[in-house]
Amino acid sequence: MRLRNTQVYKNYAPTFFSLVFGVGLVEILAIRINQPYLPRATGVSSRLISLLLEGQIFFDLLRSLQNLFLGFTISVISGLVIGMLCGRYKYFEQMLRPYINAMLTTPSVIFAPVYFAIFGLARWSIVGLIVHYSVFYIIVNTTTAVQSVDRGMIEMSMVFGANERQQMRHIYLPSSLPLIFASLRVALARSVKGMINGELLIAVIGLGAFSSKFASVYDAEGVFAVALLVVLVAIILSGCLNMVNKRVNSWVPNIRKDK
């Protein structure tokens, strides 16, 4: 039991002390500067707790999470399928490469008016922007992961008579999962950005509506409280994804040195 407690301390103590230092630094700066645009950390935390206890923000949070879930799910499914095809078939990648590169290098936020023109104020305009923010990162990283699979394993499977479907299921996909999950973490963060940008620029709903309302009356404390809630949601979702990653990729050796 003592050994387990020691391990937990080693895993979480640096993060805890880093957060305490960061919050303390913001608090000190806010007191020293004493300007309305930089509220105190304690005030922001109290404001967020107040919003949660009063229930004002729960409905908007639920709407935002629904949009995020839909957009991220579509991104993962379509990104994995297209990425696997691009990684496995050269001509498929060559046909899609110009479009994927164009979407990666172009700022995603400029497509907000496009989705608004297509879907109007419907939920799918925000979902479309979320997908646009994340799907191309999944495609590129999945393509790279598939192309990085050990050629010796593929040749060995061919010797034992594995067909295309068996190779994809038992070699390409398992070998690609570590890099795929790394891309999913980035895609999840970008999905959250797409959700907020969509709610601010396309339809003023969800958490974006709260942020816009507070900003319109120069309520910096309220804006920071909503931002803190978005950060907490992103951290929780990222933690859940990391738990799935550890379970799925438990076979991957850990070469990191913990001192």
C-alpha cells in the first residue's frame, strides 16, 4: 500500500505543484496590476462555481458537448478510414494529397461562413466546423502510421497466406494505433477550438453564447470563468482518451526514464 501511494505521489505531485504555482502567479499578477481585464484567479473560480450551482450554464454546456461529440466522432471514423486507405494505397493518397494539404495549411476558421451558408443556424454548421478543424490531422497521422508499419511483418504475413483484410486487421491497424492515438489527442484539442469558434461565429449558442454575453458587457471575470470551464472539459476528455490509449496500447514498451 505504501509503495502504491509513493507511485501516485511521483505521478501527480509535479502536476499538482505546477498548477498551484500557476494559479498563485496569476493571483499575484492580478493583485499587482489591479486592472479589470485581468481578474483574480480566486474570483474566476468563485464565478464558475456560482454559474454551476445556479444551473445557468448546464444546458449550454450540454449543447456544446453534444456538438463536440458528433463532430469528433465523425472526424475519427472518417479520418481513420481515409487515412488507412491513403497509407495502404499509393494512388489513393496521391489523389487526395493536394486537398488534404490545402485544408491543413488554410486557417480553419475562415470556413465558418461556408458552413453557415450551407447549413444556416442548424447544429450541423458547428459540427461541420468541428470536423474541419480535426479530421485532416487524423488523416495525415493515420497515413503516416500505416506507412511506417514494419515491412518484415507484412512479408511474414504474406508467407503465411494472410489476405488483404487480415493484414489490415492484424498488422496495419494494431501497429498504427500508438501514433493514431497521439493524433487523436491533437484532434480532440482542435475539436474543442472548432466548437467554441463555431458557437461564437456561426450561432451564438452553448458555451460560446455565455462567453459572448459576458464579453459584450466587459465582464472579464465571466469570460475567464467560461474559458476555465472549457479548459476543464478539454482536460477531462483528454484524460478519458488517454485512459483508452493506455488500455489499447498496453503492449507498447515504455522507454521513458522516471527519476
